[in-house]
Amino acid sequence: MNDFSLLGISGSLRAEATNRKLIREAARLFDPTDFVEADLNLPLYDGDAEAANGIPAAVQTLADQIAAADAVVISTPEYNKGPSGVLKNALDWVSRTGGNPWAGKPVAVMSAAAGRAGGERAQLVLRGFMVPFRPRILQGPEMHLASSSNEFDAEGRLTSEIYTKTLQELMNGLRAEIAR
């Protein structure tokens, strides 16, 4: 296997969020040489603040991490039928940095949510948010982790064989997309 770097982006700030656990499981199954978890604890985007102070260091760090990674996995919760504001804010901020770190970047999108659809609507909206950035988003298999708080063991591993198989297939596809 080739040595690849992987950036994980969780749309939830909570330390024990199931979306954070899901990107960690994705990284385990992907088995990168280097895995970095992005920090989305960023200020709210404000054009006046940007004009006065420029791009915050934390935002530039995120943009640099995206650019440096061979691939990115994003997992979003579903809040009121859409992705989290935290994730949208990060996308908006990164769009203000120089260049486009997303252009041509292989990206796997997934979701984990309490509901029975596993964040399907949020994931669909997130895919739309990504269009202007022109990444290479994998089209499947779709990973929607339903009733997510019940799907991890004490070590943060997925307990369902079907979810593990789907996530492994998605990570295999991400590896193939990098090589493409």
C-alpha cells in the first residue's frame, strides 16, 4: 500500500461526538501514514473582521491542512435537516483563503446522527455546499450512521458489521481515488 496522509473533519465540536468517532474509524480503516483531525473551533465568519484583521491563523491552518492532505474525510451531524453551522462556517472561512485547497482533492463524505436516516439530508446538503470548491467527492457507498450513539463500543469502534463493511468500502474507494 502507498503511504497517504488523511485529514478528518468532524462537523461537531463535542469531544465524544459520534461524527468524531466516525472519522477516527474511517482513519483506522483507511490506515494512513499520517492522520490529522481538523479543529473547527473557529470564529464566526464576519467580513468586517476579515477586512480589519485578515484571515485568522486557525482558518489558515485548516486551509493548509486541506491542501497538504492526500485526501479528506468529512462527517457531519444533522441539525434541523442540514449540516452543522460549525461545518458551514469552516467551509465559508476556507473559501476566503488564497487559492482553493479543495480543488481536485479526493473527499469522502459521511454522516452520523441520532435519527433513523443517519444524517442523509445533512449529507446531501453538504455535498451541495462542496460544489463550488470542485473537490473529487466519492459518490458511494453512502455512509449514513443511524442511531449513532448506539453504534460504537467503549474503544470507539463500530459494532455493526454492515456499517464497518460500508465504511471499509468507502475508504477503499478513497484510496483508489487518490491513485487516480
